[in-house]
Amino acid sequence: MSILQSIIENWPYWAVSVFVIVAAYIDGKQLRVPNKITYPMIFAGWIYSMISYGVAGDGWYMGLLWSLAGTAVGLATLLPAYSIGGMGAGDVKMMAAVGAWVYCLTTFYAFCISAIVGAILAVFMIIFSGEAKKHWNQMFYILNEIMTVRNPETLSSIAAERKSSMRLLPYGIPLAIGTVTYFAWMGLLV
């Protein structure tokens, strides 16, 4: 199969791959994933799903339900980290957009690979920063806060105060790497 045939047959996965790469690039430059790319991608995923299920004869509403479920899974994967200040809202919406297109299971597995990539990148970032001891101690301090404070609003405030002293990982980058890697690994891009 040629690359062109692959793109035509698997275009939704290619579209999501292009989206996450663009979002990661913007996140790497600006430390944010803007709404002007996440919201249209979410809405386009819902519309695509309604049309594709409708054309297949399964009913447009089933496509919308699967797409909404995928969106919910995408939100649920990163919402806990966002609620305590450990993640930006754009990253959460980025994962919701992935879910709107590829539904629940694929979104969940893409997130799992992304979480592994994120952990590896964070470790390398800390090691090469020359401040490994500071960040190691800070990690245990944050884990202790999560276990003792337990109030998401308070944790979010504490995280906001600490943000300027931390090395930040634009999480759109591991999300893109993990998502595209999962698609490729599962043969969804060929």
C-alpha cells in the first residue's frame, strides 16, 4: 500500500496526528495549547462521527455517542492533574479532541503511552537541568501535599505559587509523541 492510499484509508488518524503535532509545537513555544485549535478539533470529531456512523447505516446518534464518550475519556485522563494545578487546561482539551475522533479505548491507550513518555522526558529534563536533588525533593513534597491536603482548590493554589520555581514540561509534547506512537504501533497510520 502506498503512503497516499494509507492516508486516504486512515485519514482520521492522520488528521489527529497532524493536530497533536501542531498542538505540541505550539505548547513547546508558548507553554499553552490554544482553544482556537482544540475546540474546532473536538467539534469536528463529533461531526465526523455523526456522518461516518450515519453513512454506515448505524445511525448518526450512535456516532455522536461514541464521540462524546471518547471526549469524556480524554477529559478524564488529565482532569485530575489539572484540578490540582499540575496540568494546563489546553492539554486536557487536547486529549479530549483526540477522544472525539478515536473514541474511548484508543484514547485511553494513547494516554497511557503518553504518560510513560512524559515520565521519561521529565526525568531527563531534571537530570540535565543540574538541579536533580531540588526536583527530587520537590516531587516528594508535592506527593506529600496531595496525600495530606486533598482539597483540589488548595492544591491548585499551592501549585500556582510554586510554578515559577519549577521546570515546566509542555505536556502537549509527550501527548503528541505518545498518541502518534500508539497509532503507528497499532498500524493505524499504514
